[in-house]
Amino acid sequence: MTGRCAKILAEGGHAWDKLKEECGVFGIYGAGLDVARLTYYGLYALQHRGQESAGIAVADGRRIQLQKGMGLASEAIDLEGLSSLQGHIAIGHVRYSTTGSSHLVNAQPLVFRCSRGMIGLAHNGNLTNVNTLRSQLFSNGSVFQSSTDSEVIVNLIARYSQGSLIDSIMKTMIDIKGAYSLVIITEKSLIGVRDPHGFRPLCLGRRGDAYVLASESCALDTVGAELVRDVEPGEIIIIDENGLTSRKAFQSVNRAHCIFEYVYIARPDSRIDGFNVNKVRREMGRQLAREYRVDADIVIPVPDSGKTAAWGFALESGIPYEEGLMKNRYIGRTFIQPSQNNRDLGVKLKLNPVRDVLAGKRVVVVDDSIVRGTTSGKIVKLIRDSGAKEVHFLLSSPPIKKSCFYGIDTSNEEELIAAKKNVEEIRQYIGADGLHYLSLEGLLGVFGENQAVFCTACFNGDYPVDISDTNGSGKYVLE
């Protein structure tokens, strides 16, 4: 960090074959409200976006106070201790690491002090030129205490702190490439920033005279705020004692909203960039039924991510919808992994087949995606062992063939089963009688005339922002 800034004020076996989001962000500006507690509730609503760490920063006009920790929001944040975080402005963050390892020093918000005072920042997304920027900053004397690309953003804002904070942010936006939705807190203001392509979601809500920023509209609902609109790509929202103002840092960059938000990441009750997630997923299921005609007795989802698409498939095909797999909702993220001698136990701890529903039936199973294929194979085996006559496995997205560098934690390309095997080989690998992925044309068709605004790089390798600086991983390790 530059000499103008003192220092960062920071704490110096996954059973599912699923992609993971990096994090969720939340911010609120509201005089007379318990903003710390409302932010805590907002993070609860966004918990699906990150389970490794959580944090809240609160400003009262004079200073910023911070509380953060590892684990779920309920584990990381002391609810009783929130009473000490007094103020009228707050930001919050839930994190799953894609860039930077899982340690408290990487938990957010990051709070730092520079020539303009104290500033806090929470980031959702992934920078694609982080290695170059970090090397440049390091050679110019900047100090790094974490291994996140978010700290690169902090250093750049501090580096440009000679002018106004908004000018500093705009200059930083010119330097950084990739995906970022930011909520930023100062002693007296709340700021929201979205990258010029709009990779990661960010929306604006209102509760009376208070304003709220959040990764998803479901968090607005939780705190009693109404959705006003989505933050535009390249837009900076400033909320302070004068109300709300907007600056546009970029005007004419092609949009590339992450299509996987609709496939899996976002909560079904959210509305993102004009689309209701639940409705989109139901239409994905309908399109699956149009593309894959099959004689079957029942349609079942892989809970919970396949439920809405499975319902859509059932509606379109006329095949009855059933709940054939029950999810154990009390298995936490830290459950003990099974031994090598009982590899199937991991799935059985999470899913239990309903034998009376499955026995003797030709079953269509609907899920959102296959990443490595190991869990899908175990699910097929569970259903067969329950007496199913046939198992057809359907996915509401195309094959995932490429890594994501914009904030979704995909495996390296060599670990993605669709990067190495064709559909028939994958069908044999998971042991299904039939396998069908929703076509990319079918997926995009769900959005009507808005097909061109999405990033589909994980399906076809068409990266909207250059990834040559990522060294094939999009990650770096603090040395």
C-alpha cells in the first residue's frame, strides 16, 4: 500500500459436484435503523453464495468498526456483539474463496485507512489481471496482508487517493479487468460499484428513507426493502446525507451477465437483471422436455437445485412429478468425510431415496449440471438400488467444458468431465440409461431477445474479458 495509507485493518472434500460462487455482498444506509442487525439478516439471505467466512463493517460518521470470522454468518458473527457496532451505514460479506485461501486474513469486509480516512470494501467476483497488478503494486512499495484479489482493489483505490474517492474508484475501474461487484463504506457514505460487463449481480433497494445494496433481491425481501432496480454495468452508486447519486464510469461495453446465476447459483426467489430466477429455471425444464422425449413413469429432481427445472419438465412432458430423493437439511458444511472404504456414504448422508416412489419405475432425474461426474454416478446408483427399472439423467445446462475466471469456482479444465468425455462416454461413466444436456441454443432461448447479454464461457470458452494473465487458474498465492 502507498505511503499515504497506514495499513489494512484486518485480522492479521466437498460431497457435491457443484460449482461454487465466490461470495455475496450487502450494504445499507439508513438513519435510525439497526443497520448492523439488518446486515446480519441480509447475509443470512445470501448465505448460499458463501459459507467460509462472514463479516460486517459499520460506520457512524466518525469511524468504521468491523466484526468478522470464519464459518457461516451465525458462526462468524456474534449476534449479541452487534449491539456495539453503532452507526447508520453498514456493509456485509459472505465468502467462498476462489482467489485466496480460506483464512481469516482473507475474510471481508477489508477495512483500511488512507489519506481520505477509513474505508471498508466487500467484493464479489474475480479479477483476471490480478497477477500483473499485484506485481506492479508490490514493486512500487505496496504491502499485502492477504492473498485475495480484493486487496489489489484496495491498494489501487489508496494509490489514487489524491483526488476524490469517486475519482479514485473510477481510475481503479480503468486498471482492473474481470468481474467485480463492490460495496464500499466510508465514515459517511455507502457506495456500490458494478464492473462494465455486469458479470456479477448487484441490485438497489429501498426501505422507507433507507437504501440497500445486495447481490440478490432475496436479501432485500428479508430486510423489508423493495427492489428499485439493478445497478447498471459500469455504474457507481453513491448514497450519503444528500441522498442517492449515480456516476457512469463506462458507457459502451458489451454486457456479459453470468448465465450460471440462473442455472444454479442464485436463489429461486431472486430477480436478477430483469429475470425471475424461478421462472427461468422452470422454462429450462420445459425446454429440456422439448429436446428429450422419453417414455418414463415419473420425473424427480436432485434437491434442491434441480427442483424447479424438474417441475418444468413434468409440466411440458406430462410425466408425473414426484419427490424421489429426500435431502437431509441438517448435514452442515463441516460434516466428516467418509473413509475410502465407504465412498458412497457421503451422498447417503445428504440424500435418501424414497423406495416406494422409485421401485419398478422408469425415472427421469433432473439436475442443474455435472462438474466431475462422481456424485452424479452415485445418485444414479442410489436410484437403481432402490428398484428403478430405468434412470435417465437430464441437466438444465449444457456441458461445462471450460473453467470460469470471473468468480465461479470451477475445477481446472482437466478435472471437468465434459472437457474429456463426450455425452455417450459420460452416460456410461455415471451408469444412466439416458443422458441429455440442455443445448446452449435452448438455454439462451429461454431469455428471448436478450440472448446476447450473457457470458457462456464455461460452456463454449468464449471469454468476454482476456484471461491471458490468469496462468490457467485465475488465482495467485501470497508469497
